[in-house]
Amino acid sequence: MQSVLDWLLTFWRESAPVMQKMYLVFVCGLAIEYFFRAEKNQPLRDIGFNLVYAFFYVIFNKLLFELLFVVHNPVVNYLGGPLMILHFGDAWWSQLLHVLLFLFIFDFFYYWFHRLQHESRYLWQQHELHHSERSLNVTTGGRHHWMEDSMRIFVILIPMSFLIRLDAEKVGLIWATFMLWGYFIHLNIRLDMKFLTPVFGGPQYHRIHHSREGKHWNKNYAAFFPIYDIVFGSYYRPGKGEYPKTGLLGKGENMNYLSTALFSPFVNWYRMLKRGFKSNNKSTKGIK
């Protein structure tokens, strides 16, 4: 019993700083949105739900991520990686180039994982929560299903580590940058990136991705660099003053229930499998 209590105490001590930083980002982001908001009169209950859900997101995400990350190094070593070891100087511009290169490679794998989340009905079940957000704002950056980060181990971190060497410091830096950028691009603010729009994604660019309007569906998947959307045909450049309504249409519009947010993918997968089994049984009977 004592060992369990010690583990819980250690787990909380490690989780608490993450939560503190996350909620600090939320407070700062909401303050910025108050003065530069793109969409006015967002329901406080939507923001409040995200603030509550974010607590559970950190707990569940940390548990699963640490459990699965142990396979990272063995898998990379088994595959014979890394294929390349990049060397950069100590100058600030060299280190900046280093970070940008890592993020550029990261965004390539993120783009395809993100796109697959929209095109696969199985992966959509755990991405739907994020897109059910009707009041896009900084707290939406924490409104991901808690399985998503752990899935990225296999589709982003392991492939990246196979290509280039990633030490623990670089993994931490990439993840921290990705999380902060994720909060930034979900800000409910009017920020036109102008000529930089095709270079770096921003809040307006990403808002298009969350739009309810049909012309915006399946557009702007990239997190950092829109060049991937441009090359792979999913680019949509927002017009001047274009800040559409966000959220889902039809069934599943409101997912602001804690049990739904945490467990709906499992319920939906079970239903999909059940329907699949019934379909198979019917087809089999038909053949017979």
C-alpha cells in the first residue's frame, strides 16, 4: 500500500508543474483574447468545460504516454536507426536552424497523421472531440483526446528518431514547442499573417481547419508549415476578415460532457465493431 501511495505522490509531483504551466498559458491566452477576439460572446460554459477537462487530459495522457514511450528506443534500435546524425554549431543562428529543421521534419509526419485522423473513420473517433469545439479559443489547445499524444509516439516520434538522432533534450524541446504553438494557433484572435500565411500557420489559418463551412473541410492540416498543405493539395488561404464559425454539424455537436470526452472513442469503436460483425453475419447468411 505504501508503495502505491509513494507512486501516486511522485506522479502528482511530476504532473503538477505541467498543469501549472498549462493553466498559466490559458490565463494569458484568455487575457489576449479579451482584447483582440475574433468571435465575441463565446459561452463561458464551453471554456469552463475545457478548463475542467484539461486536468483529466494531463493525468490520463501522462499515464498512457509514459507506459508506451518505453518502446521508443528498442523499436528505433531494432529498425537500425537513426539513419542520419546532424551536427550544428553553437552559434544562436545555428541552434535556431537546428530547431526549425526538427520542427519541419516533425510537421511532415504530423501532417499525415492529422490528415489520416480525418480520413479514417476509426481515428476520427478520438479526434472528433477536438473538432466538436464550437467556441475556438486557447483552451481548445488542450481539448484533445488523451490517447492522441501516445499515438504520436508510433507515427511521429519513432519515424523521426529512425531518420535522425533525437536525444531526450530535443524530444522535450520539440514537444514543448508543439504544445505552445498548438495553444497559439487556437487563439480566438484576429491575426492576419499576411504574406507569412503560406510560410507559418497562425490562428486564422487554423481556424479554417475547424470551420463548419463545407468549402473549408479537410483543409489546412499542417501545424507549423503550410507548405505541406500547398504541396499535398489541402491548402486554403483565408480571405481578409474570414473567421468562420467552428464545430461539427449534425450528430455529435455537443461533446461537453466529461464521460463523453474521456470515453466516447471506446464506445464508438465498440459500436462500429458490433455493426461490422452483424454485417458480416448477414452477408454470410446471404451467401449460404
